[in-house]
Amino acid sequence: MDTKREEKSSQSLAPPQVDRLLAALLDSPTILFEQDTDLRFTWVYNYDLADVPNAEPILGKRDADLVPDEDAQRLTQIKQQVLNSGIATHQEVPVTLNGAIRYFDLIVKPRYEVDGTISGISGVATDITKHKQLEAQYQMLFDRNPNPMWICDLATLEFLEVNDAALALYGYSRSEFLA
């Protein structure tokens, strides 16, 4: 398997089903990883998607070795909370890579030993940057549209969002319109 796509510690090879899963993920915007209790990477798949400079080899490194301090602190806090609580988390996180902000849908779960102690974390980070950019474009089209527009909940007919043109035409404030 391409060493830039996957790094393994000295553990045994994955069964054929896992190999098929990893092959299916090869061209996806998804990074899989495991880290030990010191939050050092022990296994990573598709990490080249992150465009992390000098990321090879990534094994043994922490987030602080790969991303700017502010981002590393945020990621470390999220992961440390999972280690401390034993409770998985699912968050959207911005990370600056090569000077550009990228957005990741991050899922982090504790990894357990046979005796029930936490031995590290497993994670999935899906790059959702394109989705976030499209979302911002659609929001701008809605906000700046010269025609009055609003978004309603179809079940309750409650106003969820309203643009400035609607506020100007009907003379209500945003809070009055959405109340």
C-alpha cells in the first residue's frame, strides 16, 4: 500500500475486509487516525489530504508538530477530553494548513484495552471545506438578494431566517420578524 497514504506501527496487517474499506476510502476526503494516550499518532490513513508540510513520517508526532499552535491546542483539548471522559465527540473544527483555513468534521472515540483501560483514541476527520465555502456563498446570495426572502419551518410555519430586503419592505426588525 502507498506509504504516503498509510503508515502503520509494528502491529499486524489488517484483515482483507479492512483492506477493502481502506481502498474504498482512498479517494475520499476522509482521514482515519489513531493516537496513543500521549496523543502521538500511531496509525494514519489518507493524511496526505491534509496538505500538512513535512508530514512524512507522521507516526510519533503530535498535532503541535503538524499544525499552528492555536489549532494544535484546540485539537489537543478535544482529544484530551475524550481520553479523560471516555466519551466520544463529534465536532466541526477549523485548521490552518499551508496558510489556508480548512474545515474538518471530526469524530474522536476512545480506544480501549481488553481490561477496559483507555489506550488512546481513534478518529475520523472529513474535509468539509468545499461544503463550508458553498454554504457561505448561498448564505451571501440569500442575505444580499434584493428580493424579500425568508425561510420557514414547514411544520410550524415559524420563520427561521429572513433577509435584509424583507426587513426593509415590511418594516420589522429581525428579532420581531423571527419572534
